[in-house]
Amino acid sequence: MDVSVVDTDGQAWRAHDRYSGVYVRRATNPGVSADVEVRVLRLDPGAEIASHIHAGSAETIYIVKGDALLLLSGGEQRCSAGSCIHAPAAQIHALRNAGTGDLEIIAIFTPALPGR
């Protein structure tokens, strides 16, 4: 496989297809590798990625900017810029922008999400 470079700053933000106030940029080219998928996401103040699971993929989230509330079946955890979160495959999780400004995260899925 060849090295792949993606200019995320050169992409327009795309509205997420399920979550209001959430915008996405792809940081990996679709179909290049089944091993990993990387996305940059921006959440408006108060926006939330509702409870969900990735049955066959783990998700690692790095908070680039802002304040977040991580919601798990066992409770809540406040996180801020510099925090790194790991949700194993099939772990229910949600993320809300708990700050007054934009929340920006990098989401890494291993392996890549199927059918995307």
C-alpha cells in the first residue's frame, strides 16, 4: 500500500448525516485501507453524538479543542483538549460539547467502519 496524505484543512466541513450540529472532514481516503479510518469532527456548543456502538470497530477520540462530556453506560466523564478516549468495539458511548465554543476531535476507528 502506498502512503496516503489527506489535506483536511482544504476540505469543506460536511454536515453529519445523523447528528445535528456535528460536522465532519475525512482524514483518510475511503477504500485505501481496511485497517483504519480517521475523521476530524467539529461539534457546535451543545451538540451531541448520541449513544451508539461500533460493533466491529474500536474508536479512539483525541480532543483537539474544547470541552466535552463523555457519556458511558457507567456514568459521565468530563474531558478537555489533550484528552484521549478509547471505546472498545461494542462499547456504548456518546459525546456532547459541554463548552461555549466549538469542540474539535479526531476520531480513529480500528478497523475502518464497514460500508463507509
